Amino acid sequence: MGYNRRYYLKQVIKVQAIIKQMEKLGIPYTRIYKDYIEDQFDISYSTYTNYLTVSDPEDQLKELEENIYKQKQLKIKKDAK
């Protein structure tokens, strides 16, 4: 499995979505990690807590993908000349 910024942000978005759902049910963070995150995502508790602190991963992913798209467009224009 390759690792890059895009993959990282997608992973953070998935984990944060699960956390939001479970928080509504009143489940503590440690229990969410043990029951829902640890086996499914194969990440450590330390990584899990780091994922909790990432702010606006959706916006970061959108911005990253826009930049990648722009770079591809510039490359296409450059290669066409």
C-alpha cells in the first residue's frame, strides 16, 4: 500500500467519520479505537490520536486535488507546445 498525502487525508476522513458517529452514542475515544479503528485501519493508538487533531481534512484534500489537477493541466499545455 503506497503512502502519500492524498491517501493519508482519505484515511483521516474515514477515521474521523467513524469517531463522529460513535461520539454521538457516547462511546469514549479509547473504546472507539479498540472496537472500530484498530483492526479495520491497522494503526497505532498514537496515530489514531494524531488523526483526531487534523483539522478540516476534507478541505485539505480538496485543495490538494485541485493543485494536482492544475499541475496536470500545465504539463499537458507544456507538452502540447
